Amino acid sequence: MRVAIFGTGYVGLVTGTCLAEVGHDVFCVDIDQAKVDGLNRGVIPIYEPGLEAMVKANHAAGRLRFTTDAAQAIGHGEIVFIAVGTPPDEDGSADLQYVLAVARTIGRHIQRPTVVVGKSTVPVGTADKVKAAIAGELEARGAAIAFDVVSNPEFLKEGDAVNDCMRPDRIVIGSDNPEAVEKLRRLYAPFNRNHERIVAMDVRSAELTKYAANAMLATKISFMNEIANIAERVGADIEHVRHGIGSDPRIGWHFIYPGAGYGGSCFPKDVQALARTAHQYRYEARLLNAVEAVNDAQKGHLFELIQRHYDLGEDEGVRGKTFAVWGLAFKPNTDDMREASSRRLLAQLWEAGARVRAYDPEAGEEARRIFGERDDLIFCDSATTAVQGADALAVVTEWKQFRSPDFGQLKSALKDAVVFDGRNLYEPSEVEAAGIAYYGIGRGR
Ligand code: UGA
């Protein structure tokens, strides 16, 4: 089928590439000429395992094209996706200006009946606004062309996006028109083999489903972080507690890892946006507000542990110290640092007069862009280099390569022989056996 996709960010680029991979004919549109030129040369603007090879192969096969020409793309597509960003406004609600700008562009250029699909995470009611924006442009043109607006939220995870997209666990389609659902059914047929993954519903339910999924996952994390904070005080070990509850299938093993807080472009933004939507409908989402508040506090928790260790009155204990920081990305397998917990820790360390030797396998370039050149930050090219000459080590991102360091070497590298483990990667007894002081999250000390 012929598809146009607006926005070549994570969602748009991955969706477009996967649709091309299964044989559809895809045009990806972006307003950023440099990005489009790069993509046409095979330069992928994000780090996402498996994506580059797939983009190149489909581009070479002529099934995946990149353009800034909206009219051409809309002329090409019988299905047009909106996958542009919805950054948070100052009050936490999603900023719809880019989504609605695309809607107006679609209204200006469609020539034949079209299914418009909302893939961006948008507040409940946005499909109606998109519909109105397209209708307004059609009216201004004096054109009577039938179109549908469908909500088809994306559930892909950064770092595993290609896999999530190629093997979705569900495909949510929100539409009031059975014909539009049928069209998307055909589009997604290659992803819907063996068992039924399509969950069809009305538009508003589909819009809310996306927020509910992310809010539930964020809630699990904040819940565990809260229990970890209690464990720390009562002298229990959250890792035992995690094992003790995860085996209950109603709770499950996923997303119950305590840590330095969740980050990324989705959870923080979506939890706030959903609370904001609720507020607009005169409902105070107390649980969602608490999930956000717990996470915000959790991002400062590693620094609290650092302060506790250095036992200070006035930050003097941390002042002048050098901290090796392993991991800057908000999670492994990405170079994305949006809302990353590392940003809070670094800010707190600098504020307290400490210096940082940072290493991240992928996010170094992004960190340089964010922090620029500063005297109290040295980027290192390996985890081992980062700890050389440092007083202490803080682990912020759970990259696999940080999981089993040589503790003997760590002991000789770190002047103060102390590790602050923001993702509970290590067994306290093993670290301590090497003569290193250990602090984890919720580990009863
Ligand atoms: C999240 C959802 O997991 C996807 O299903 C969703 O499609 C996506 O948002 C989206 O809305 O686009 P993502 O932001 O890529 O995906 O990241 P996650 O893998 O969910 O991780 C989020 C954060 O939670 C990371 O900072 C991670 O370190 C943290 N986390 C995760 C924990 O602290 N504990 C856990 O148990 C799991």
C-alpha cells in the first residue's frame, strides 16, 4: 500500500522503515532539509539497533523515500500518518502545534479519499481537533473530499524499537468507521500473523489507551522506588522484596526495578500530560501526581546517598571530589538523554563543587551537545578510564557492559573506594568483599 509519514523522529522513522520492510511503498516527510538529505544518504539521526541497515536496504529497494515535499508525499499516500513531536507545554500539557500544522497541510493537499492516522501520543480529543483542522482547509479550498482520522498509538521502546515494531504485542486502532479499520487491517496484515493482535475501539479510547499504558508502567516504577525508600529505612533489601513479589503473575517481573528514577521522552511527559488532561476535565489525578512526585524525588536520591556517605554539613565533603559517572543516557541502548537521571546527578554534583569523569557507550556526543565544554566535566572513552583518578563511582544507566566490573581494579582506581549503584547492578557483599563501600537503592543501608 502507499503510505506517507509526517515526522522522521523515533516513531515516524521506525514505523516508516518497518512498513517498507514488509513491502509497503513509503514516503517519509520532514521539514528539516538537512535531516532528509542525510537520510537519503543513509545517515540515521538516532542510535537505534538494527535501524540503519533496514533504512539503507529499503531505501536502496526504492520502497522508502525521504522528502521535505509535503504535497508530493500526500499525493502518494492513501494512508497518511502523523508522527511528529508533542513536546510538553510549560504547564505539562502536550503541545499540539506540530500535529495540527501537519493536519492543516494534509487538508491543503489531499486530492482523494485518505485515511489520516495519528501515531503521536496525543491527549484524548486530539483526533477531533485534527479532523476539524483538515475540514477547515478543505472548506477553504471548496473541496469535498472524504477522509477519516484514526488513532493508532505506538508502543515501541527506544533501544528495541525495530523489534517492537516488527513484532507488536498489540495494534490498537481507534476509529468510528469500519472501512478505515479495514484499511489499517490490510496495512498491518504482515505484522498480524498467527494470532490476532488488532484491538479495534473508538477513537478516544485508543488515545487514552496509550497514556494508560505508559502511566501504568511509570506507576510500577515509582511504586518500587517508594518501597525501596521504605526498605532503606527499615533495614530490608528491596532486591529480595522484588524477587518475592515478581513471581506473582498478577504483579509480574517487568518494570519493578527500583533505581535512580525513570527518564526519557515518554514517561515523564505522558504522566504529566494525562494528569493535566484529567485536571482540564475537573478531575484531580492524585495517583498520577504522586507517581510524578516520587520519580522527581528519586532522581535526587543518588546524590542523597553520596551526601550521606561523605557525611557533610555544608557540602564540604563532596566539594573538590571527582566522581566517575557510568551512564548518561536515560536507559541502555540509546543515546537519548531527555529527562535522564544523570542530568540531575551531574547538576547536583557540580552545584556541590564536585568534578565529573563521565562515560556512556553511546550518549557522549549528545552529552557534549547538552553540557558543552566545562572545567568540571571530562568525557572518557571507556568505563575504565572514567574511574582513573576519581574518588568515587556513581552508576546511573544500566548498560550491560557495566554489570560485571573487576572490583579489584575498581578498588585500586578509586581514591575513596566507594560505589553508588543507582540501578542495583551489583551484589553488595561482592563489592564490599573487594574493600569497596557500597550504596544501592533500597538495600537496607
Ligand atoms: C516507554 C514505554 O516502555 C513504551 O512502551 C512506549 O511506547 C514508549 O515509552 C513511548 O511512549 O513511546 P521508553 O521511553 O523507550 O518506552 O523507555 P522504557 O524502556 O520504558 O524505560 C523508561 C525509563 O524507566 C528508563 O529511564 C528506565 O531506566 C526506567 N525503568 C524501567 C526503571 O527505572 N525501572 C524499571 O523497572 C524499568
